[in-house]
Amino acid sequence: ALHHKTKYPIVQAPMSHITDNPGFAKIVADAGALPVLALERKNYEQTEKLLTETSNLLEENSWGVGLLGFLKDTFQKQIKALEKTKPPFAFILGGSPYQVYNLQEMGIETYLYVSSPESLNVFIERGVRNFIFEGSECGGHIGAFSCFSLWEQMLSVISKNLCKGESFHILFAGGIHDFASAQFISAMAAPLAERGVKVGVL
């Protein structure tokens, strides 16, 4: 949570037509989690207006934006709007390392959704270090692996790269909704957390 500057290591998932509301973001931030605006298919003007209103309302609170990397034209227009407000965090679904580089250069800490160990290996090789592990129990766009199976494979990949001196921020996504599921993540991620990996949930 220190990385996100929030009370809890919890990130609110971006949801189209629900979390594109500054008031909603304020409620999440006040509760101690990191709110994420869903930019989905918004154009430049809509994005700029939403970002400005949210920035003014949240003031010093941390927040982020959810982007759809596979919508190339829309993504580029939204990037131009982000240059002005520069939210602290961004989360790209269906994105590429190149898109991460662009946002990181703007000073926006960026996560990539990843749903297979093969993709994770490729992204790590290309310099990405912030990830969301998205299993098939997630809503919306999902991967082929169930969460438990995916998380186990992903942690193995991260562990191997830690031996090379790398540092990572990872978020677990899918079916985490109560004390028991949160405890499961704590136990599963503990060995890597002890080695410096920053862990949270979406």
C-alpha cells in the first residue's frame, strides 16, 4: 500500500459505465483503496473532462485510469488527455510494453493485465515490472486459466526472475471477495513478499 499511498493494498477494478465517475472514485479513495476510472471508448474531450474533475475532487488522494490497449486510435487520443492531468497510475488491458513505456515516461506508474505465463515472460523480457494476474474468474475480458492455476504459474515465473535481481509489483485478480480468499493470497504470495515483491489485490 505504500507504493500506492493508500491505507490498504486494494485496487478497485475499472468497470465501464460504473467507475467513470469522480464521485465513485472519491468513495473508493475515502475507504482506503485505489480508485480506477474506466476510460473505455471515451474520446479526447470526454477523457480530459473526466480526468480534470477527478483530479480536482480527489486532491492528494491516489487514483488511476483503466485503458484498453487494443483500441489503438482511442488509446492515442486518451494518452494526449493524460499528458495534461497525469494521474499517478494506469492499468492497461490488452496492452503492449511500448504503451507502458509511453506512460512511464510521462511519470504514470503503469500495470499490464496478463493472463498467461508465456505473456508474462515476454513482458518481463521487454522491461515491464508491474502486473495484474487475471484468471478466468474475473469479469469482462478474461484469460484461459483458472485463478489458482494461473497464480501458481505466475509466481513461479516471478520467482525465477527475482533470482536475477529484478523487482516487481503484482496484483491478484479474480474471486477475491472475503477474509478467506484474502488470506489465501497472503499465504500464496508470502514467500515472494519476503523477497521484496509488492503484493496487492484487484
